[in-house]
Amino acid sequence: RKVLSRDARYLATEPKLKTVKTMIDFDNLMTGPLFGFSGASEYYREASSVRRLKNISIPTLALSAKDDPVSGDLCVPYTEAQHNPHVYLSSTTHGGHLGWFGQTGPRWFATVIAKYLDAYLATVDLSKEPVQQPSDTNDFFKDGKFQVKTAGIVSKPLN
């Protein structure tokens, strides 16, 4: 509040905060305008990964939790992720918003990410020189392999 109170937009809307009943109300009143958007709808549209997923061209792991109170299961772009072979979307039943706590308390997402990276590294052909970043998406596939410049290695498709 101390930092936000330096912003005239916040000061103008602060008295209206008592009328906020939902997250959409809050985003219409505060989040959208404070970040330069007309309201919640524009903020959600521009912040969403849905339009950007099609442009991902390197293997990417995306984690989502169905019980996330901020962006729950209805917000997860399952269809778009399925259409991109480079996106690996894992949606869990529990995890909350950036939490992924186990039943005994510790977070488990690091283990999942480590296993994903191990699987990725198991498919990397370290004997090849890195390829130049392709100028056309058709150049991503060469000799039946997915070609990506990733820290000096050439990767193969993950199964």
C-alpha cells in the first residue's frame, strides 16, 4: 500500500476498494488500469499464454494446478498446448497458485522439473555441433530430428 499510494491512479481508486467482491472486480478496478489496460478482460487477454503457445519452438514444460484460485482449470489452454509438439503441459489436481505442496508440507514441483530435464537431456545428441537458429519454422526439422540451439547442443524430439 505504501508503494502503491505514490501512484495517483491508486489513490483515485482506493476508496472504491470496499466495493470489490470478486477477483474480476479487483482486476477491473486496480490490476488492469495500474498496468495500462482498460480493465480485467484486456488484462486477461494480454497476460494469457494462449496466443503465445503456438510460437514456442523449444521443448517447454508448463505446470498448472486445477485448484489454483487465481487461474484455475478453466483458464488452462489444453487445446493449444496439444497442438504444439514442443509444449508439455502437466495439470495437477492439487497445487494451488504456485504452491505444489505435498501432503506432508514440502513442495514437490522441483522433483517433477528435474525429471523432465533428465528426460530432455537423455534425448540430446551431444556429439553434434549446434545449428544456427532457423529463419523459417520448416528449418527446425533436419534429418528427422528437431533442431534447436540450446547451450551448444542439438536436441532430438522428446517422446
